[in-house]
Amino acid sequence: MPLLMAALHGDEVIHEAVNRAFVRAQIGARTSLDPIIRAFLLSGKAVAEHEWQSGGEVERRYFRVSLSRITLRAEPVCVVALVDQTAELRTQETLRREMAIDSLTGLPNRGGFTDALETTIAGGTARWAVLMVDLERFSRINACLGSMAGDELLITVARRIKGALRARDTLARTGGDEFGILLAIDERDDEAQHVAKRLQAALSTPFRLSEYEIRVTCAIGIAFGDPSVTHSEDVIRHAQVAMKKSKASKKAEAYQTRALDSARAEFAMETALRRAIENGDLTLRYQPICNLSTGKVQSFEALARWTDEYGVQHQPSDFIRVAEESGLIVPLGRWAIDAALATVAGWDRRGDASHTIRVGVNVSPIQLQRDSMPDVVEHALAASGMPGERLKLELTESALIAEPARMARMLTALKSFGLTIAMDDFGTGFSNLASLQKLPIDVLKIDRSFITGMLADRDKIAIVRAILSLSQALNMSTVAEGIETHEVGQTLAALGCTAGQGYAYAQPLEPEEAYRFLLARNR
């Protein structure tokens, strides 16, 4: 351990003795260590410790300096011991640097990116931006070609993005297939959009992976910063919100305050909806489906409605979407089937007017994927005491066509209960007619977009005529949605459409109103 005995003569520090370790250490102490010794000897303290550095930038060394006062003569004297901490501190620095670096790409990781962002915020830079870049289809590529191919793709992507940036911009890999960019803004905010276009152009050339050439697209979210920003995570989160929007729009999106407000509102709706489902606060309305020739009711479509505890009526298009995104659509869908069958069972106990009436319930594609629908239906039929012939499940075109083999197995299992399967919103998706022919579907529901304004649009009439011909060839019945005038209903009947629903007959009704409508129509 390097040791030094020093005394104070007047205002001058005198090095009276050093040991061999001090000599071997070649410590250039006089310029920066002497002030520490002088201050200690003048302080009157018995002991003290300080952190001290010596040497230049390259050969810098770090010491802990321990000072102990001794009494030998009248003037102040002390012993100075130096503990070399250079190796320890350099190891810590190396570990910190490694912890902030992504081992695959050599770029800063999420922690390193956050550090760089916090440095920019602390420096009070006038204007800057954060871009979050998410690779689309990466998980599929990784799963199909293997993790090594996925790693190779990430490395190549990182190089291309780096090549599209300026030297002073910071690129980091902040997640599995997500990259973050800290961008300096020189004059105008649209510089960030120009950079985003360069990134998309850089990634537009296909990547060579094994024997495949694969094109990778990306979603880019942009959030701007200025001296008023205080939290790095806020900016990153804002850019990620914009990136989510970019996935839908297929173009780079800049963060807007209302986007985060909308996201928070959806989370609040999710919380309230979960509570409403648990407490049984949702209700069903029933829209009659009438035979277009006789006008009699042949079935009802059950539609979910929600008025929250504050009296706010939420649109089905809003809360159904939130339910699908959050997974609440599964308990919501189960409740709808149970409640609809229970309502019809109650009608049956009041008389014979409803004994041939079916009730249709919409089933979300998410519930079809996550739930065991045959078990759900079996339980609901048993609980209500209703035969399967009284239930109709309405499934969207996209859900039925997405996995035709799996859907065929599921629908066959459901059909064993005797229920009816309807394809909802037909004509708005991309049906594979070969698959459609193999599925046990009983009813095609013609989407309202073809019915509204049909009488004034020859093209719509032609489309409806084609759908009716198709349904007849496949031995399926048809229901037209969105009939708003009796003239449209009469025209559809003349064209061969079986049934219809819409405001021309009735809007969705409360259970008691629906039963009275049924009695009036089916006398």
C-alpha cells in the first residue's frame, strides 16, 4: 500500500517520507493531492477519507485516500495511505457499459437508450424526437425459419437503420423486434417524418435469409421532446402509442395527446365493463327477423346493450371492441347465449306464440378461437331447458373462412345440438367459395351496406341478386339486414330473399316489448 508522511510548514506541504510502494506507484501527487493534505492538517481532524484520481484520461487511476494525524512535533503531521481502486472501478464501469448494450446487435439496449434520453433531457436540448420502430411479421419469420435466421435479420435491420441515420443520432434495440431512435431536430419537426421515410426505404429491399428473400415492413411511431419534458419513459410510451396507430395506418404516425387520452379511456371502459359483466349489469335487446312474404316473426337477434352505473349508454361498437381486445368477449359471449335462451324460455312459459321462434346470438371470432363453443352451447341449453333447434349462432364471414378445417369441425359439433348457423355480414369479407361450400351453414345474412339505398343503385341490386342465387345454389336461406322501408322489403321478397330485419319492422326491443310484438305479428 502506498504510504506518505507529510507535514505542513507554513502554507507548504512537505513530503517527509514515502515507502517503496509509493515510489513504485509513480503517483504524481503534488499538484492535486497536496491541497487535500493541507486542508486536512488545517482542519484539526484526527482522521479523514477522500476519493482521488491521478493521471491523464487514458492512464487514469482511482484511489481512496485515508489521512491520520500524528503528533511528533509542534507543526501538523499526518500519514497518508492510498488504496488503489482502479481495477474495481474499471470493472464496474465495464459491467455498466455491458448492461447497457444489446449483445446481439452491439447497439444500446432499453437501459442504454433511456440513459441517452435522460442525458438529452438534462441538457435542456431545444427540440428532439424519439422514433420507435417495430418490425412486422418478425415473430412469424422467427417461428418458421428459426431463431438464428431471426437473429441474422435483426443484425441486418440494425445495420440498415444505422446507415439511414446521421452520426449524432442514437439507435438502440429496445425490445425483441423493436428499435428506438433518439433524433436531433435542427429546424422543423417534419425532419422526423423524412427520417421515417428513409428508414422505410432502407427496409424495402428484401432480406436474404437462407434460400428465401423476405421483405420486412415496419411500423414507426414518433414523439417529440423539448425542454418541458422531464420523464424519459413518458416520451417512449408516447412513441409506442403512435407506433400502435402506425400498424393500422401503414404509415409513420406522430403522437397526439388525444391518442393517449383515448387509450386511457379504453382502459377505464375495460375496468367498468369487467365489473358490469360480473354484476350482471348488461342487458339484451331483441330485433325481430320477419318473413318477407308473410310479415310474421320467425326469429329474433339478441343484441347486447350497456348502460353503466353513471347512466352513460355505451355504443356496442365501442364496448364490443374493448371486450375483444381485453379478452372479456369470452364471458360476455357466454352471458349473451345464456340470457337469450333464458328469455325465450320465459316467453314459452307464457303461451304458445313463441314455441317455434329461434333466437340468434352473435359470436365473436375471439371467442371462437379461445372458448370451447360446443361445451358453452351444451351448458346453456341444459340450463335453460331449451332444445338446440331454438338457438341460432351468428358468426362473421372472416371468422368462418380464416380456418376452414377447424371451423368445419367446430360447426359440425355445434350442429349436432340441432342449432342453426348463420353467416353474418355476408359480402363484406373475402370468402373462399370452396370453403364456404364445405361448411355446415344454414343462413346467409346480407350485409346492410348492400341493402341501404338499394333501390337507387343498380350495382347493389346486382350484388344482392348474385348473393341470393349463390344461397339458393348452396341450399341456404337468406336474411337481409338494414331494411328501412317496406318498398325495399317487397323488392327483396320479389328477388327471392327469405327474411329481413331493420327499422321498417322494428328496432331492437326490450324483452317485454319483443314478446308483445311477436304476439301482434304472429296471431
